[in-house]
Amino acid sequence: MGAEAAIWAIFFLPLASFGVIALIIRPFLNRHYALSGFVLIVPLAAALGLSIWALRAVIVGQDLDFDPHLWLEVGSATIEMGLLVDQLTAIMLIVVTGVSLMVQVYSLGYMREDTGHARYFAYMALFTSAMLGLVLSINVIQLYVFWELVGVSSYLLIGFWHERPAAAAAAKKAFIITRIGDVGFLIAILYLFLQADQFAAENLNAFHIPDIWQAAQPVAMGGAILGGTALTWFALGIFSGAAGKSGQFPLHSWLPDAMEGPTPVSALIHAATMVAAGVFLVARFYPVFQASEDALTVVALIGAFTALMAATMALVMNDIKRVMAYSTISQLGYMMAALGVGAYGAAVFHLLTHASFKALLFMGAGSVNHATGTFDMRYMGGLWRRMPLTYVLMVVAGLSLVGIIPLAGFWSKDEILTGAWNGSGLVDGWVSRVTFVMLLGGVLLTAFYTFRMLYMTFHGEFRGGVDRELEVQEQATRDEATRGPAAPDQVPATSGLSGQHALVHLAESPVAMVAPMLVLGVAAVFSGYLVNPQWVKEFGIPGHWISEFLLTGVEHAAPVLADRIELHDFSRWIATISTVVAVAGLGLGALLYWRRQDGRQVPRRDPLEAAGPVHTLLSQKYYIDALYEGALVRRAFYRIIAGTLDWIDRNLVDGTVDAVGWIFRNIGSVIGRLQTGQVQAYGTAIALGSLLILLGLLLF
Amino acid sequence: MSAHDVYLVSPLLAMAGVGILVILFDLVTPRKGLLPAFAILGLVAPLVLLLIQFYDLKDSVNLVREAGLLASGESGVLVDSLSVDRFSLFFSFLVLAATGLVILGSVDYVRQMERNQGEYFGLILFSATGMMLLVSATELITIYIALELTTLPLAALAAFLMTPRSSEAGMKFFIISAISSAIMLYGMALIFGFTGSTTLEGIAASFQEPAQAVFGGGVPAFGSFAMLVGVVLLLVGFGFKISMVPFQMWVPDIYEGAPAPVVAFLSVASKAAAFAVLLRVFFLGFFDVALDWGILLAVLAAASMTIGNLVAISQSNIRRLLGYSTIAHAGYILVGVAAGVRELGAGVPEFVAIGPNSVLFYLGAYAAANLTAFFVIIAISMRIGSDRIDDYAGLARRSPLLAVALTLAFIALIGVPPTGIFIAKLYIFTAAVEAGLVWLAIVGVINSVVSAYYYVRIIRVMFLQPATSEEKITASFSSWSAIAIAGAATVWIGVAPGLMLRAAEAATVVLAG
């Protein structure tokens, strides 16, 4: 009982903060800056402590199987609420509470001048609590509830600065696109409803996640309620939801736009936790995915393709947060690909290390924005002298992202590459080879864009920050005015002009911002080797610790299939190859950018623009956004379908019935004339409608 | 009519009585502000009587046919025409709650009127009386009278403002309802002519006789052509009330023109009562041909959802938008009705309780969410005098709480947790799956996503577009109370759905026949 209460507390502590901030602080004590921050930070620290305790309990094998509580009964389906604390959950709890705590401390500094801090921290508390609920859910409906709540709080936070139209549009886009992915997830859940009776016959509950694992096992293990093609479609439905949340191709286009939210939000939600929820979801249902080679193949190939494609788009972005956003999509692709080829431990391990260094990179971007007022790298430069601490931390995090030994990112990326190279019994050999090649290509691009980002931000001469950006924009507007009206999409987007930060004061950020960055910096250096040592055993941690640990979880859930996953030893060859590729990428970047300054001309020409049409294609994001919004949403959906129906409603139906109504009117209608002829029309429509139904019934 | 009969209809009498008293009170009091308080306090009388009946019902299914009374021959008048059971009580409570909330939400609105304030509340109460009669009616003529009693006051209310738009809305509503009533009455006549009975029980019994084949062997849907036509014509009347495609055309016009509180009442209470009678007639009267109407309603459900949602996208007036939204929601709810039957094999229908259960649950959750939305819209349109969505720009600035409440209502209408309609949609799509209508469940899920588009658009306008005016929007205490109660109910049904689920399950036992 005590243990269960302690784990529930991890979820309820931030929820209580949300209640206190929303109901007490915001209405009555809104003036007291930082109060709401502390109301969130202190419970979060407690939740982190409890998460560490939970991890320890899982490690020592303490019994954490709690009976779920009945929530509702719908027909023959029983829906419960409960806690699922296994190896995966324990790791996720640490990631979510840890990163969230760091981000909240950072926000104390970053949001200092924003008047909406109570609202901000309330949303943050809601998000953190929903994310923890998602990670802890034992029931798929319960999980779905939190899944949506996470989406709603993300919506609120992206649109936090709602006076900016771009933020508004981005929030809406994120909400709608992730919901498109959720259709698949919901259909998968509906399929469970369909199978509820079969589950019940085996004494299983169709929504209880461990029971779903059980049902996906081969017949020999007393499972196979889910099997064959149905299982593949079920798994793909779940993956569709996961792809929406994790920004996998073709549902990736919302994530870069989501960068309109405050930067700490990007660090927490759109780098470390919520976007990783998709990876978590696939990992959560891994015993199901294992049973379908086809589903895993799709996961692997989509993941690998996303990893590569997003990296190409990151090459040409000028907004530092957008570079990071595409980088995040790309790294999530690595995780998905790892899951697809059977490197389960490596995927979650990469999720962990990525959370630390990507959150740090975002915080760095926020810190830089704090100083320069802009997110546009073309107006930065030369910052390393003014902000040495931020610089060092960003370089560390960047190299960790590139995968330079011995930083955290190296170990997890290496584990993924090793897993992909060796493959597993779960997918065909060619799938893992193709995945390996794409991921290796991704390493080259990652190294290149990371170098470009760090160089443009911190080296060379300072190019004026937001002041210069505004000048250039004014100049552009004046030019446009003389040349005639500009097309709306040609107006340069103002990046990061939140009003509060729109002042250039080149100096290191306050302690509240730098301190959490230091903590994450330590994690970005050490977390890789310490939790997953490869050959040195002197720290008292067994080799391959985290992968082994996570694998015990899957083996416990799916004893037969998990045997087909092998843990591969560290391979010097693969490590050497990936390091050479990464260094080559950095070198290529250096070759193109180092000391190539055309004086102080701002914005200076990007060397990549020499690539002409390719550059255009990449900076237009392969025209996918244009396709979605222009062709699909605006033209096909809105204009054609909705427009046609509206037109039919207005003209065709009204028109037809008008014609019939006209006859009635002219036979000395009893109804008489109203202001419009519509009443006759509606009456006739009723008659026609009933005739239509009668005809339909007679014909079929 | 014995004393017991009076007891059975006492909630109805009390409701009508309160209506009359409010009108009389209006004549004598100069303080018109007391009228709504008087009306709401008056609702305690039918509430208490309903509660008494509720506890009285403990062991029996239907108070009208209580075994002991029938044996002594005491009760006779109402036996065939009414049923006081858990089903009727569920809906009576729902109608009562909606009536109380609508009166509370009308206070500000009515205060602007120079005269006839008493009549306004009186007409609402009369209409509610009709709805309470409708939900317990078990005989076609009673159903017809109850429907008219429900509709006529609503037509008067729709025209109540006496502005050109309001009068037009009232007149349209009146005429369309008259047309659909006439068609329905013709259907009833056909059914009576063919089965020789107007009671649901008698109609059901007539199906026991073997169907006669026509045209060389084939049996038409519903057993015979006369029944086919009769049932479809009956469906016209019900379809009009629940705003189902293809009888939905009046909805946007009335929603736009009629007084907003009246529209709220129409979209919640009137819809619920019409669904109640639809369920009762189709499950008790026509159950033997349930497979025929099951598929018909499934198709109409899909059409209502799809047309409602798609046309809603291009609306620029928030009330018209909610009109199309209510058509779409009628579609979702019809899914549950269609899911009430499943083929047991060889054309024999089987009752699936979860279908009607989900309908009742959905109606409750929808009432809470839709009332929240309408109360906010009333408060806003009273201040800014416009229902254009563009005029909602920057509402979050001008009144953060109203914006949050409307967002909550829309989140609920999309079906996002933790609100009641999320559970309701889950419930209704589960029902569809259990009844073998997987395709319909998928259509429903896709429709929910489409609907997110236009609701989110309004949320976006409120929060993200610059305000056209800096003037703050406030609401009176009564409006706030109405919004708070309806909003709290929306969340409560979503977080703790147990009570509503159990009530719905207990109520639909009656439909199992």
C-alpha cells in the first residue's frame, strides 16, 4: 500500500501544483513573481526523489505489481486504472521528472520578465503530470486519456504567446496533425473492444497492457488472441499514433512550427519528453511489435528515413531552434529505427541521453536568445567571448549529439548502429542493413549541421542580433513597398521577438538559467558511459547495464520472442566507422564555413546556397508543408469537399426544392409568403428526404 | 381517473402548474426580476415528485402497471398510454435539469425584454411538460400529443423577440414542425391501419403473425409495404426533432435566428426527449424488424455526422456552426441507437443493451457540454451583440474566464478527455463495434477528428487573434452560475462517469422488452 501510494504521488504531486497555481496563485497572488515556479519546483523535486526510489525498487526486484482500480464498465469491457511500474517506466520517470525539474528552474530565469508566469507554470505542471500519468498507465484507455491530455497541454504551451499569429497557427497545426496520427491509435483501441470477448474467454482484460502482451504471444505460450494480419494492423495503428507524437515522416511537419512556444517548453516537451512519448508507446507495446515482422519493418524503415530526411532539412535552416527541431525529429527517427531492428535497449538508452543533451541545446538556444534577442543565426556570431559558459556547454551538447567519444550521445548512437548492423531475428537482414546505411548517412549530416549551427552562433564577428534583424526587415518592407505588395509568405518571419527579450545585451545568462544547464551538461557527458559501460567495469556498474536492465523487462513480458533480441558487444569497427563519418561531417562543415566571412555583410550568403535548387528544395522543407496546407487542407479538403457540400446545401438542395416549392406556391399556397422562400424549400426537402429513404429501403 | 393515476402524472401536473403560476405571478408583481427565481424554486415541486416516484419504483419496473394495482383493477386509464419507469425517470430528470439551467441562463437575456417575461418562462415550462410526457408515452396518439405540446411552445419562444429574424425563425420552425407532424401522423395512421393498434405493445404483437410474401416470394423491409411506409414516415417526425439528416435543413436557420437560450433548450432538452421516444418506439414497438431499421439508422447516422461536420467547417456564425455541430452530434448518438441490435442469425435480431446505454450517457454528457457552450455564447452576444466568429477575436483578453469556459465546452464537444463526451464517444463507438458496425465506428472516429478542425479554429480566434476592442466582457452572477454548473457537470461526467453509467444501464432495462 505504501509503495503504491508513493508511486501515485509521483503523478499527483505536479497535478497538485497545477491545482494550487491555477486556483489560488493565478487569481490572487499573480503579482508574486517566482511563487508559482517554486510551487512547482519543490513537488517536482520530491517526485524526482520518489522516481529514484522507484527505479531502485525495480532494480532490486521489489514487487511493484499493484491491483488496478475499476474505473468504468462499458458493456463487456472492463476499464481499469492502475500503475505499471516496470523497467521502462522506471527509466522514463527519471527522464521526465529530471528534465522537467531542470527546465522549471531554468524557466525561473527565462520567463522572469513575462507577465504570464503563473499561467506558464500551471501549464507546465499540467503537462508534467499528464506525461507522468502516460508513463505510469497500465490500461490502454487510461494511457490514451493521458496521451490526449499531453497533446492538449502541448497545444496550450505552443500557443503560450498567443499574441503572435505564428504561435497560434503552430499550436493548431500540432493539435490537428497529431490527432490524424491518433486516428490509427484509436482504431487499434476499437479493435481491442472487438476482441474483448476473446480476451475474456482467456481470462484476460483486453485493455490491460500486460494482458495485451500476453495475447500477442505465440500459441505455445497460451496467447495468440492477437495474431496474423490483425496483429500487424493493430501494431501499425499504435505506430501511427506514435508517429504523430514523435514527428515521424509523413507526420513530422508540426514539430518545427511548434518552436513558436517559449524555449523552455521546446526543451521539455518538444525535445526531451512529449515527442519521445511516441517512442515510449512503441516500446511499451514492444511484445506486440515483436510478433509482427511486417510492423517492425515499417517502424525501422520509417524511422531510418525520418532520421535521414529531417537531417537534410536541418542543414539549411537559419533559425537555431528550427535546426534543433529537425535534429530532434532526426534523432527520434534513430530511436524508432532502433526499435524496428530489435535494438530495444539501445532505443530507450538513446531516448535517455538525447533528453539530456537536446534539452541542454535548447536551453543554450534560449540563453543565446536572452542575449541577442533573436533566434536567427544569421544575426548572431562571435558570442563565445561574451557567453563562455553557454558556449562550452553548447559545444559539449553538440558533440554529444554528433556522437563523439566519450560523450553520452556516442554510446547510445553506437549501440543503435551496432544493433542495426548486426540485426536481430525480428526483421529481415536487408532491413537492418538499409537502416544501418541510412543512419550512418544521418551521422554525417548531423555532424555537419551541428558544426554549422555552433559556428554561425558563436564564431566569427557578432552580426547585430535583433536590432540588425529589425533593420533588415524594415529595409525589406520598404523595398517591397516600392516594388508593390508582397506575397504574404514572403514577409520574413520575426523570430523570437517576444517583446520581452527584444534587446541586445551580450552577457552570460543569470544563474537560474546556467545552473540547470550545468547539471544537464554533466549528464550529457557522463550519462552514456556510466549507465551503459562497454568494457571498463571499475565503476561497479555491470557492462551493458541499461540495455540488460530494459531487456529483462521485455523478456519478462514476452519470454519467447525476446530471445530473438541479442545484445551485441561493443564493436571497434563500427565505433571507428561512425567516428570517422562524424569527424568527416565536422570537417566538411569547417571547410565550408571556417573563416569564410564576406566582411560584415548581413545576412551573409550561406555557402550551401551554391547548391541552388537543392538548397531551395531543402529550405522549402521538400514542399511538404505547402502540399499539406496548400493542396490538401486548403484546396482539396476545405475548398472542394466542404465548399462543395456547402454549395450543394445552399444551391442544389435549396434550388431543387425551390423549384418544387415554386409549384406549390403557385397553386395558391396555403402557407403564404414569408420573407424568404426557404420554408417551402425545407418542407419540400423533408418530403424528398423521406421519399429517398423509402426508395433506398425498397431498392436494397 | 383514480388517485393513483393522478400520482403517476403528478410531476407533469406540477410542471405545468409552475408554468401557469409563473404567468399569474407576472401579472401581480412589479418586480420582474423575481420571476426566474420563482420558476426555479417552483421546479422543486416536480423534482420532489419525481424523487418520490424514483424511490417508489425500487422493486417494480413500471409504476403504471404495478402488479398489485392491476390485480385490484384500480388502474386502467393510463395503462396503455404511459409508462413510469427508470427510462422515463432518467429523461425526466435530464429535462428537469436542463430546464432549470436554461432558466438560470436566461435571466440576463429576459431582463432586456420589456414585457411578456412571465410568458417566456411559462412557455419553457410548458414545453418541458410536453417533453416529460413524451419520454413516458407508450402509445402513438399520446406520443403525437406530447410532441405537439413540446413543439408549439418552442415555436412561440423562437419568435419571442419579435424582431424580424426571430419572427422568421419562429414561423419557419412552426411550419416545418407542422409539416413533419403531418407526415408523422400519416405514418401513425398507416401503422394503426395495418396493426390495428396504437399501443407499442399491440404493434409489437402484430409482428408475431407470419409476414406475407409479396411479388413472388420476397418479404419487403419491415414485413410489409404499409409498415415500411408507416415507419419511414414516423421517422420523419422523430428525425425532425433530433435534427437528423435529411430532416436537418431547418436547424442552422433556427439556431441563428431564435433567442439563444431557446436554442440551448431546443438543442439539449428537446433533442433528448425526442431520442427517448425514438428509442422507446423502435425498441418496444418495432423490435422484430430491428435489423431493417438498424441498418437504416446506421446509414443516416453516418450521413448526419459527415454532413454536419463538413458543412460546419465553412460557417462564420457561431450559432450556425453549433447548428451544424448539433446535426453531427445527432449522428453520433444515432450510432448508439443503431448499435442496439445485432443479428443473432437467420434474420433474428438480438437486443444489445450497450447501444441504448451509450445513447443515454451521450445525451447527458452532450447536454452538459452544449449548455456550457450556449451559456457562454449568450453572455458574449449580450455584450458584443454579434454572433460572428470573427468578433470573438481576442476574447481571451476581454474575458479570460468566458474564453476558458467556451474552450472547455469545445474540447468536450471534440471528445477530448477528461470530459464527459470523451467517455460517451468511447462508449458509443464500443457499442457500434459490439453490434458489428465497425465501419460506422471508424466513420465516427474520423468525423471526430474532422470536427476538431472547426472547434479549434474558434479557440484559436479567441486566444490568438488581436482583440477588436479592449472593452472587458463581464457576465452576471446568474450567468456565471449557469456556466459553472454546466461546466462542472461536463468535467464531472468525464472524470467520474460511474453514476451516469449506472443510471443509463438501469434505465434501458425497460427497452429489453
